[in-house]
Amino acid sequence: MKTLLKQFPALAVTLALAASAHAGNITVKGSDTMVILAQKWAEVYMGKHSEVKLQVTGGGSGTGFAALQNKTTDLCNASRKIKSAENGNCIKAFGKRPTEYAVAIDGLSVYVNADNPVKELSLEQLEKIFTGKAKNWKEVGGPDAPITIYSRENSSGTYEFFKEHVLKGKDFVASAQTMPGTAAVLQAVAKDKHGIGYGGAAYGAGAKHVLVKADDGSPGVDPTEENVVGKKYPIWRFLYIYVNPALDKGEVAAYLNWIRSDDGQKVVKDVGYFPLPATLRNK
């Protein structure tokens, strides 16, 4: 066996991961947006299942997918869907597409400083702001002051989701200040009276979110649970967990089932995201 493992190191990694999962040690890596949720899930679950040890780290959705295909994590948290290239890499690594579980719903919020008088922005205005076409707050109904943009790093699923769904694939303005996580974005906006940023609904301390309009003729919509789950809020998304199907058994499967149960979804709401409708929990 030792000789076999020396000849096939990938086999050793696979066996180690399988053994860790069966032993009740589960590693979770990926989305920074989901870190506070994943840590709370882990805390609550381990409190009820002392035999299980969960290790949660962030790094971004892209980092999580890389770890999944490299077999260095059991679960990948992602605030966006897997890309075709990532899917292909996973198929090469373990022979199958990773299993996708929707685990929560998020209203991606746009944050400004608490003293900023702007209360609502349209998707078109947001596109202009974050691509650099609008450089002054007076262009979008605010004071005569330059707009300071705070964004996420390009390994972030939130960055990619915002770019695709709000900027319509266009690049962020080069002057955007890249922050390592949503909490850092919020901290920066809270200190900068001319700042603007974006992030998950569970964040927001120290800043305020604006209402978002689908277009100039539509009303501004607040990212409340009713509006987000009802798809009235224009920037909503699912949050996901991906897993190698070969590991989706034993303690790993039990944990994933718990996350989508009433108890696990209560944690979602407690943290500040929105629970899945009951009709989606077994899909």
C-alpha cells in the first residue's frame, strides 16, 4: 500500500480526504461573503455533534473551487455558480461534476456612508458609477463631491456576480479600491463620506444600504427578506455549497442535510441572509 501511494500521490490525497470525512473532520473553504454564515453553521452544528470537527476558511469563491478540484477541501462555499472551466477541472480531478446545493438567498446590497443623502440608485446609475462613467455624486442626485469606489478582489464570487449582473460584463473603473472582504468594504465606506461599495445582506454595520431600482421608471426596492425571496429586489442571488459526489456521504451528507433543514436555515436568518423556501431545500 505504501508503494502504491508513493506511485500515485493523488490517491493518497483522495484517501486522506475520505478518511477525514468519515472520521468527522470536515474542511470548508471558499466565499468570503459566506464566512460568517459558515462559521456560525459550524459552531451550532459542533455544539450538537461533538464528534464532528469543522474547519472553515475563506479566500473567495474562486479559491474554494481551486481547493475543491485539488481535493484540499471537502466543501466549497460559493457566492456564484461554478464556471464551465472550473467544472471541467473538477471532472478531470475526480471524474464527475461536483454536486451543487443552494443553501441560502442573498440580496446583494449597495452601501454608502451614513451621512450620504442619496437614498436610491438605479441599476443604470450603479453601472455608470462602478465603471467610472459617473465620477461625481451630483450626477446621481447627491452632493457635489467625487465618488470613491470600494470593490472586491477578482477571486471573489461577489465581485464576479456584481460585474456580470450590474456592470453587464464591463470592467470596474481602474481607480476602484480593492478590499479583501465585504467587512473591509463596509469599514472603508463607513469612514469615507464619499464612498460606495457592495456586499452581502448580512453585512452593513456602520454604513447604510440604498434602495435599488430596476430602471428609472421603477420604484426603489429595499433588500428585505420579502423582496429578495420574492425576486422583487433586482440584485438577488443564491449562495451555494459544492462537494465532490464521492464525499457526499456519512458525516458530510449529514451536515449538508442539516444546513438545509429548519435548524440550519434558522442560522441563515440569524446571521442576516435569507432562508431557502421549503420547496428548494431538497434540490
